[in-house]
Amino acid sequence: LLAATSVDAKIKKSKKQLSAKKIEYKKMNKELSKVAKKILLAKANKKKLDSKLNSLEKKIKNDEKSYSRLTKESVELTKSLDSVTKTIDTKQLEFVELISKNFSMSLALEEVNIPTRESIMNKEVYKIYSDKNRKDIEHLKKDLIYLENKKKSLNSKQSDIKKTLNTYVNERKEYKNKKREQDKILSELARDKAIYK
């Protein structure tokens, strides 16, 4: 009888211990489930961050190519502007020299009302040459204005692309930091999972 009560007491004690262990295992399973969900969520976030980083890298490469192309165009336009400006200066200088050499005496004679056949011819040549020179210079000035406007436009585009590049680079830094944080969280969660196991 004593042995039977002792066995019944042991069985009850074992059932209580087993019940306590089951409760403990359920708690651990819940904790493990939470850790697993956190790991899955962290992996999904990491995948999104990787995708965003890849997208940013492509945008950066494209914008860097555009920026490089615009820089080359700007250099070429600067050369063209310099060339047109030099041509205008040269034409104006030639015109002034022509006037001073060939027409000054004729114009002076005409001023004192002693026109000669040569002074009248020089005056007519001067008018023709003056008109042609003025038209050439106006044409060159139009070219210069066009090139300057084009250069301004390119510089503006270049500035916009540079701003966009800086934005992308800053975003990339931010996403890389987030990715590092996610990697750290993943390793901590993997450690927690191993501990719970």
C-alpha cells in the first residue's frame, strides 16, 4: 500500500514536472517563432535594400556618363566660343586698320571739300567694305550668342546631373548603412535562434 502511494505520488510529481516542461517548451516555441519571424522580416528588408542599392548604382552610372558627355560638349563649346570671339576681334581690328591706312586721307580730303576721283572711289569702297564687315561681325555675334546660350544650357544640365548624382550618392550611403544594420540584426537573430534551439 505504501509502495502504491509512493508510486502515485511520484507519478503526480512527474506529471506536474512534465506539464511545467510542456509550458516551458511552448514559451520557447513562441520565442523561437518570434525570432524566426524577425529573421524573415529582416531578410525581406535586406532584399529590398539590395534591390534599391542596385537600382541606385545603375542610375549613378547613367548619370555619370551623361555628366561626362556634357563636360566634353562644354569644353568643345568653350573652344568654339573662343574661336568666334577671336574671329570677331580680328575682323574688327582689320576693319580699323583698313580705315586708318586707306581711307583716312580720302576722308580728310572730302572733309575739306576737295573731293578727288580717288577719294570718291575710296569712299564707295569704304561703304561696301564697311557693310560687308558689319554683316560678317553681326553673323559672328549671332554665332557667339547661340554658342553662349548652348553652353549655359549644357552647364545647367551638368549642374542638375551633378545634384542628382550627389542625391544618389547620399541615398546609397544611407542604404548601405541600413544594410549594415540589417546584417547586424540578422546575425543577432541567428544567434538568438541558435540559443533557443
